[in-house]
Amino acid sequence: MYTTFRQPLLGDRRLICLPHAGGSANDYRHWAGAVPGVDVIAARLPGRDSRFAEPAATEFEPLVDHLLAELTPYLGTPYALFGHSMGGLLGYELGRRLEAAGHGPELVIAAGTAAPAELSGPHPSGAPADDLPSDEVLLDELRRDRAAPPEVLADAELMALLLPVLRADLAVVASYRDDPARPPLRAPLRLYHGRDEVPDPDRLVAGWAPSVTGTPRAHGFPGGHFFVRTASDEVLARLTEDLYERTAVR
């Protein structure tokens, strides 16, 4: 379920990474060794990477339960959670559950992720799980968001493999329901966003505020939804600052 990219776990803190819808652990491969003293651990979700033969998850709660069960061996060292888009929502809910179990994170970073209240409801984003966009609509959205190089999006055989995974991940997000009985996240929350996608970061912070006990802080980067990829150097620099800031105040 998790990979360290064959790197030994020698750091004094860990960064546990969760992918965006349609993404994979390999999106974080180049982060391994990029932040001094920090071990990078990435979630390998069903239906991709070495788990390609497994059916992709389509329900949020079972996926979080599975992620949580497999995470235990990595919790002996102080850690932060980082997730992009769908991964940010997964990281937020993992953080809440881990806090309830007494093993909470030092920091949670949600990148390109709408507030839980905006994603939770009868049909979040206006689309029930059984009425997701067609392949053509998904491809148009991927092109608009620059989610992958044009040659990848033009490869019909490759997209025939990737689109079912993306569709399953969208069903995961569509099935999300915020549980008001579960306490808000206590860990500090950082909200990374692409400036082209989020013109009003104050609104983003206000949307997340009821979901945490502290005050979220937002950081903008050049680009749109996939700024984590297109502004990778800037994201890693900010991430390093945020991780070391948490260490300094421990």
C-alpha cells in the first residue's frame, strides 16, 4: 500500500504523500531525497503502479480504512501528511482518524483541495457516483488542466488504461460524506493552491476553517490545478519551510 521508493527510512521525520484522482505514488518519486532529513512515503492505491491488477476503489470510507490499516508501521517517527486534490481530502480524513487513535500528524498539507463541506453532500460537485463524466469530457478536462503532456493524452491505448482509474477516483470523491461527530483536525493545516485556480485564497481559508481547530494558512503557486507538477521546485521549497517550521516549534 505504501512505498519508500527503495530508500531507507533514516530521516528524523516523514512525509506521507497521497495522490490526486487518476494519479499514483510515482507522482512523488522525485521528492524522495529532495527534502533533507525527511523520508518520503507515498500511498500506492489499488488499480495502479504495482497494484494495477487490483480493482480500483470506488468508495471513500473503505479506501481510508485501508490506507489507515497499512500506515501503522510508518508511525514511529514524527510525520506530516501531504495530499493533492483527492489526496488532500484523504490526508485530512486520515489525520482526523490518526488523532483519534493518539498518533496524529504534526502537519497536514492539502494541495488543490476544496473544503470538506464543499465536497460532502448528496451529490458533491453536482455529480452522483453513477453519473460521472464521459471519456470525452474527462479528456477535455485533462487537457484544460494540463494534467499530462499532450502526447500522453493523445495515446488512445494509454488513456484506455488510465481513464477507468480516474473515473473510479472521481467516484471515491463523490461518495465522501463529512462526519460531524468526528472532531475537527487539530494539526496545523496548510492549503497550497494554484493562483490561476484560486483567485480568492481568503475564501479557500474560510471554507476550510470549520474543519480544523486552528487557523489554516494558504500558500499560492504559479499555475492551475496541477501546480504541484508545473511548479514543483517552488512547492518543494515551501514544503521544506513548512516542515522545518513545525520541527522548530515542537
